[in-house]
Amino acid sequence: LARGVREPDLAGRHVVVSAGGTREPLDPVRFLGNRSSGKQGYALARTAAARGARVTLVAANTHLPDPAGVDVVPVGTAVQMREAVLKAAADADAVVMAAAVADFRPSEYAAGKIKKKDGQEPEPLVLVRNPDILAEISADRARAGQVIVGFAAETDDVLANGRAKLARKGCDLLVVNEVGERKTFGSEENEAVVLGADGSETPVPYGPKEALAETVWDLVAERMS
Ligand code: CTP
Ligand code: CA
């Protein structure tokens, strides 16, 4: 094979990738959101398609062109993402949750724009928990042998936090990034360690998000039944 051309080792497989960041609306003009660009998820979708997979990309608030040959399902909120991921995961061989899912959403949605009132302090914002999609699909696998991958950005003891999160979520692989300058948000490059539920630890040096994506698919392919 020519350099850069991959064996179609994911041919006949259906993979689901989530990307971007959910937005949790407060009123018709405002939301709680995060800084995820969606680039890592799009790189995962592109590379899986190039390796022959049928790809469903559940994309939350990304502003990126649809990758060729990928089925893109746009969503806004965490609740919408849960619905789309569960539906696509029903017949999937692998699910990779690269999206930044908001942990909380406003308890109430104001149908009209929230207005200031003269001389009054604002009402406190009341939040409620969102569903944990990764934990849910890991605990209740749609099919035997389905491989499930999470992503986590951590600070402090990055590996210990990652190990604990992998166990808590019940997924097969967790891609752990250290949050810092030049890393993660909006950048073209990434550096990570991929932790396996089997105890494996695969470092991925600082480089393009495509390279991390290829490593993730290598590890997924090894684990697919
Ligand atoms: N995730 C999810 N549903 C949520 C929150 C997170 O599916 N409601 C997924 C993310 O897509 C990611 C993984 O879980 O793949 C880890 O996300 P992270 O925010 O690091 O995990 P949390 O359990 O929310 O932990 P923390 O309190 O550190 O934010
Ligand atoms: Ca979180």
C-alpha cells in the first residue's frame, strides 16, 4: 500500500462518533455551552470512513464541513445527543464519545427572553444533571462485543483521574488529555494517553488530531469481535 493509504480494516463495520459541545438553552437567545470545536470528533469520523467504516457522526454545534461519505446527525442539547447516540448505537460495532456533553442544564427554559428588572439583582440560576450518555451505553450495551470509547480532559494527576473515570464510566477505552496551553480546545493538534479497561496504556505523542484518531481506531479494531 502507498504511504498514507490505510487497509480498509473497518469495512463492513458501523461506527458512531459524537463531536462538538452541547448547548443548554436558558431562553430563546441564551445557552450554557463549552469551547469544544468538534475537530477531534471530525478527525475520528474522517479516518474511520477512510478505513472503510459506515460512519454516523452526531454533531453538536460544530461549524465544520460535513466529512465526505459520513452520515451527519446534527443535535443541540445533551438530551438530544443522548437520543441520537442511542438510536445510532443500536446496530453499531463501536461508539466513540468525543463530544463535550454539558454535565448540567438549566432546570427551566424561559419561553420568552429573560429581562432585567430595574434595581433588582438577577434570580440565581438553577441547574439539573444531564444524562451520562457514555455511562449509560457502557452499562447497557446495544450489542455484545460493541467497543465503547470515551474522552476526558484532566488536570493534576491526569493518569490517576483517567483510570478512575474509565472505571466509573465502564467503557473499554478512555482517551485522556492533559488540559494546558497549546492543547485541546480549537487546536489542530493533540497529545494523549489511551487507557484500556484491560490495563493497557498507549501514549500518543503531540501531533495532528488525525494521528490520535488513527491510534484510537487501531485500538478499537483490536477489540472488535
Ligand atoms: N459524557 C457523556 N455524558 C455526559 C458527560 C460526559 O457521555 N453527561 C462523556 C463525554 O463525551 C466523554 C466522557 O463522558 O467521552 C468523559 O467526560 P467528562 O466530562 O470528562 O466526564 P464526567 O463524568 O462528566 O466528569 P467531570 O466531572 O470530570 O466532568
Ligand atoms: Ca463533564
